[in-house]
Amino acid sequence: AQSVTQLDSHVSVSEGTPVLLRCNYSSSYSPSLFWYVQHPNKGLQLLLKYTSAATLVKGINGFEAEFKKSETSFHLTKPSAHMSDAAEYFCVVSGGYSSASKIIFGSGTRLSIRP
Amino acid sequence: DSGVTQTPKHLITATGQRVTLRCSPRSGDLSVYWYQQSLDQGLQFLIHYYNGEERAKGNILERFSAQQFPDLHSELNLSSLELGDSALYFCASSPDPGTNEKLFFGSGTQLSVL
């Protein structure tokens, strides 16, 4: 069974300060993990993905995430927030290459950026 | 632009009606996924098709059905609509039947049931 928990429903940071969006997962398989971003009135866009290569994954727009197996975490970070980062962020876990496998989305974290 | 096209963008209908949502995947992508996004339920996986065959089912109601056609476009049919079916419905595609490849999302169909 797989599950994903995003620990914060809403995060607010000031422009230019670091961003941390937290995600914990549970998976019976060696998981693939993703972060997607959804800007208002838009579809979801992939930020980055982890598939058992390097544990530190770099994505688009300066975001990165670190896979920590011991902590079952895949937190998303960015050193310096920009106003355009304001959006909803989804952590996603998937695993297994079977017809019954599903992609599980977290409940989302809304990121607000204060000027 | 993800390359995934969903039509219509907005749909307003009444309870008890039936609607069809359409999705054209990226060129060459064989997998199509449908998701429902609402404020109270978040993003819910509905169903996955690969090359015309159903591969996985999620939280899809019996009033809902989907299919993928030989040209790989997909349709999601919602019948006997209820107020609670109001949501944003996303389609996503990927080239692969598995789950390790990234998904490319359309911009969604906003369904309002009045």
C-alpha cells in the first residue's frame, strides 16, 4: 500500500526567504516520488522527480528535493522565494510497474509569498 | 503548454444530466489518466487507460465511465449528475503504462452542476 502526507496545508513565506514544503510517504515498493505545481486556473506541472538515482533531485525554477529513506521524507525546498512561486504544490508517490499500480497525490500545500 | 488538450474548459449543467468530457493526449502518449479535483476531496485518481485498455481504477463512481479510442483520445462520461460532482476534472497523459514516468496534465474541465 502507498500513501503520501503533506504536513502543511498552507505555508507563507516572505519573498527572498527559503521555502520548505514537507512531504512524508509510505510505500511497499521502492517508490518513485514527484513534486507537481499548480498555478491558479492551470493544470499541474512537474517540478521534479526521484526514481532511485541521486537522492538530491534538482527541478525547475530553482526547486530541489531530498529523498531520505530513513525518514520516509521527500521535502521540497528553494533557497529564495519569488512572488511567482505562489501556487499549490503536490507531493506524489508511485511504485511498481503493474497494471494495478496507482499514482497517489498528497492533499496539497498552498504556498503564499509575502512581498 | 503540456500538449494535452481538454474540452470543454467549462461546463454548466443541471442535476440528473449527463455530460462527456474529452481529452486528447500528447502526440505519441499511450496512457491517459483522469483525475477529479475538488476543495473537500483534493485530487482524486479516477481511472487509467493504456492503448485503449483500462489499466487501473481509483475512486470512480459507478455513474462515471471512461473509454480510450483507437486514436488514443479519451472521454469521461458522467451521468445522473449530482451537486457534489461539481469539480475540476483533469486528464493527464504519459508515454508509458507504468507509474514511473511523469504525467503531462491538461488545463482541466471545470464542471458546475446546478
